[in-house]
Amino acid sequence: MQQLEQDLKAALSTAIQQAFGAAVAAEQLTIQPTRKDFAGSFTLVTFPLTKPLGKGPEQIGQALGEWLTAHEPRVKGFNVVKGFLNLEIADAEWLQQLRTLREQDVSQPQNAGGPQRVVVEYSSPNTNKPLHLGHLRNNFLGYSVAEILKAAGATVTKANLVNDRGIHICKSMLAYQQYGQGETPQSSGIKGDHLIGKYYVLFEKHYREQIKQLEAEGVAADVAKREAPLMRHAQEMLQQWEAGDAEVVGLWRQMNGWVYEGFDETYRTIGVDFDQFYYESETYLLGKKHVEEGLQKGVFFRKENGSVWVDLKEEGLDEKLLLRADGTSVYITQDLGTAELKYEQFGYDSSIYVIADEQNYHMQVLKAVLHKLDKPYADAIHHLSYGMVDLPSGKMKSREGTVVDADELVREMMDTARQTTQELGKIEGLSEQEAEQLYHTLALGALKYFLLKVDPKKRMLFDPQESINFHGHTGPFIQYTHARIAQLRRKAAEMGIAADVSNTLTELHETEQELVQALAGYRAAVADAARAYSPAVVAQYVYDLAKTYNRFYSEVQVLAEPDEAKRSLRVALSAQVADTLRAGLKLLGIAAPERM
RNA sequence: GGUCACGUAGCUCAACUGGAUAGAGCACCUGGCUACGAACCAGGAGGUUUGGGGUUCGACUCCCUACGUGACCA
């Protein structure tokens, strides 16, 4: 269809030349899909032409419409409403479009002209607690964006930078030492990441008690926070870890190992994967050489106490600390290091960081510093910033226990899927295992769609009530449409009806024409989504396609259509829709069931 | 205090990057299964796009300003 649009623009450009003797390049023209309430498929906006042509918008539309219908056989008619020229496309052209679509494989990547080598870093969890709802948005976004970029022709590496070191791990470790009594995931039956999370919570609990007590003794709040015995122990432990203390490192290995087992299970369940893992324990010392480099180049400076800073006031930012007075690095230091490490490994022309919007400033600084250092990959850095997920009760607060656990949420969604499916009773013949697989497919379809349909950069609300709804603008609605067509295809095969777009066909039903146009828009939707790094674009597309199909389905008969050519056309259309839905859903990480 | 986002139907979200009468879903009301899957379809009601200015033939979109929400920087 992109071709058709191109051709129309070119034809319009010629028409302008012939009818008005003026030169307007095809790229200058604004062409858009026609709104539903008007006849036609494409619309040229003629307002911008009034100045160069010196004529009124209607007059221009009329003249161009007449020229096109006379000279361009694919345009069968037109109408002019104010400054809009609506073009009606001949059914023969739509049929041809459908034939072309059927020759291609929708699941194959296209070349959308975007970045070629991409690293998408996402998930990047802390190893002190299990994943929650906020992480799910991150994981689904990262996975989906990576898949979308692949479909747009890029070679993509999915990376996960695990935050496995630091004070937060030490907190869990310390609490485990003190209260754990040698408990393990095996002995307790608790999933590894949840077990560690339990001790993190335990630490926080006792830590708060100590603060309270100190404050009661008249110690100032900030001092109490710093001087509470548990906190001091945790700090000590961190130093021991950095010094390579065998016992501390041993415990750290053991506990992180448990967490990874837990994470692996969750990743498997939610269907995300990674090509490359980085561990902060291995990268946290990287980046110091960049500090040296910056000092030499004179873009960084040293303060009296020996700390190193960069001045970003010209960039509209502030001064930023890069290396502490004692020579230890801060977050940004290691980020400089990992950016380079990734570049050396993958030579990316785009490096995407899926990180919540609370780090907007940090990412701006990172990019600015890389610019200061004149790094060739500075412009390739892209922060895919996404908004927080709120609950009806407000923000998720671990302290208030309102955090929605990822594993638990998936279980609840599966229960809902099971119940809904059983009530409808349409899956007789499936084995128990197949049925469970289906519930999983539906549960994740609902969850992923719910989180991905919203523009990433916007803060969003997760309403549990709404998320378990399988009607309307939801994942299961789209999955249902696919399953419905799958059933239709099975029956068509049984009845010996082939999918075919016969040469004898000349006319299309209105809903058939709309469907072809919708189908033809798939590649453009993927390209748009890739450009905007937004799965929401694909989510909207598959929804619209499913909706258009369901309208078609209720308006015309497929298998019961008496005319053989039409029957085969409708089977072909249906098959094309199913394949396109499947391909689109796949980009969202959602599976398309054969029945449900 | 400074910087940056966001504000669209009762609620949750769209709006092709400046184009037509701002669209969907949920909830509410009405109609459609002896038609291939009703997890569906059709229709109704619901809007001063937070308020106020400006730019433009044209503004949800761009600029200014006020208010609200959120995040970050010390």
C-alpha cells in the first residue's frame, strides 16, 4: 500500500503540473486515509496548495479529481469536501493488493530503513527482591520493542544488566545471616527470589525499629538512619564484599544463585528472553578510564577534595559528580563503561535503555557526558522512558504492602482465564495439558496487551478489575478473533474450499475492501512502531484489524456463500487476517491460540 | 527553589506528528444466536480536549501563562 500511496502522490504531482502548470513535488503532498464518514480511501488535503496554485481549495480538488479519474485507472471516483479531495480506489486494485500481500510472508522482517544494529537493554533487576508489576511493564516493553525492531529489519541483541551488588544486596544478606537459620529455597519451599525478598523486608523492619529507638534516645533522624547498627553492619559487609572477603562473597554467590533461579522461572513464565547478561559486580569498576580520558581532554575537572566533575550547564543540566573524592565510582561512571563495552561487542547504531522515567535526568546526563567525550556512539543512546504503573489506590509502596507481585499476578490471571474459558465451554477435545497451556496463553495475552496498549511514556493505571476483563479492547478479544478464523480455516479445509483470489472477481463488499486496506497497512504500522519505539502502535493496529474483521464476519457469509469465487476470496481474506494478527501479536510477545 | 514530563467522555486509553463533525473500550440503555465461534456485531447517550491568551486558512497537537498531578536535581 505504501506503493499505492507513492503512486498516487506521483500522479497528483503530475496532475498539478498538467492542470495548473505548477511544480509541486510528490513529497510535498499530504495524503491520508479517508475518514470513515466520507466516501473514498485516500484523501489529499488541498489547503496547502492554495498559495502555490493561486486557486481555492475546492477548485483545486475538483480539477485534480477529474484529472486522476481520467488518467489513473486505479482511481475510480472522487468527491470534494472543502479542502479535502477524497479518492475512491477501484476494487480491481484492492484485489491486486490482496494478491500481492498473499505472496509475501507477514512474519518475515521488512527493511524499514531504521537502525541496523541495536542493543535493547531491559529488565535489569535488583537481586534483592522478586519482580513486581512495574517490572512487568519494563520486561514486556523491552521484549516487544526488540521484536518490533527485528521485524523492521534490525539485528537486535537483548541485554540484561543485573544489579547484583551494592548495599541493597548486603541488607538481604545481613538479615539472612542473622535470622535465616540456614533456610534455603529447597528447605522452605519458597522460590529463590521471594526468599531473598523476605529477608530484605525483614532487614527493613528491624532497621526501622532501630531508627525509632535511636530517635527516642534523642538522636537526630538523619544520624539515626546512618548510625543504626544494622545499617553500619550492612555498610561493613559491602566493604568486605569489595575487599573480596571469602565468607561474604560465598554467601553473596549462594543468595544471588537462588535469586537467578527464581528470575529464570519468572522470565520463562512471562515469555521474555535475553541474548546477553551483564552483571554489575563485573562492570562496576568500568568507566574509570573515561574519567581519566575526560580529565586529559579537559572536559572534566577536579575539585580541591579530589573528586571529579563534569560541567553540563551549557547543556541545560548541572554539574555532575563522576568520581568520589575517595576514588570510588558512582552509577554514571559504570554506565559510561558499559556503554563502551556494548559498543565494542556489538557496534550498535542504536542502544536502547528501557528504564522508568524517574531516571530521565540520569540518562540525559549520560548522553551529554558521552558527547563531551566525543564518543561516536553518543547519539545512538536512546532512553526508552516509560511511566510508572499506578494502582487504583495510588502508587505502589512496598512499605504499605501494595506492591503487586509478578508471579502472583500471573497466577491470578490464569485463574481468571481458566474460569472464563470453562464457563464458555468451547474447548472440548483439548487435553488437560493443552487446556492449561491455553489458560497461560490467555492470561499473558490479557496482561501483556493491557500493559502494552498504552503509550510507553505515559504513566498508567493498573485496575485489577479491568485487567481481567476479556471483552472489548483487550488481548483475548484479538486472540478470540484469531481462534475464530482458525476454526473457519479448519472447516474450509474439511469442505474442500481453497483460499484464492480469482481473476473473475470484479467487485468487493464494503467490508472486504476495508479489510484489504487494513491488511495492507501492517508493514507501515510495524515501521511506525519501530520508529517510535512503541509497541502501543502495533497493539492499536491489531485491535483495529480484529475489529474490522469481526464486522466483516457479521456482514457477509464465508463458507455459506453460494458464489464460489467469493467464497474462496473470503477464505483467503480470513486466512490473511489470521496470519497478520498472529504476526502482530507475536511482536507483542502474545501467542495466538487455535481455539479458545 | 530549579529542571523535565503529563492533564482528552463518569472511568481506562486513541487521534497517522498541524487537517474534515476529536475516536475506541469499560460502565449505562436498545436490538441481533434453528447463520461459518455472541470472548462477537449494530445502534443510543456521553466532550468548552484543565482555564486564559497567541501563531495559523486550520490547533488535542506549536508558543506564552496560570492551575493541577508526578518525577528528578540538591
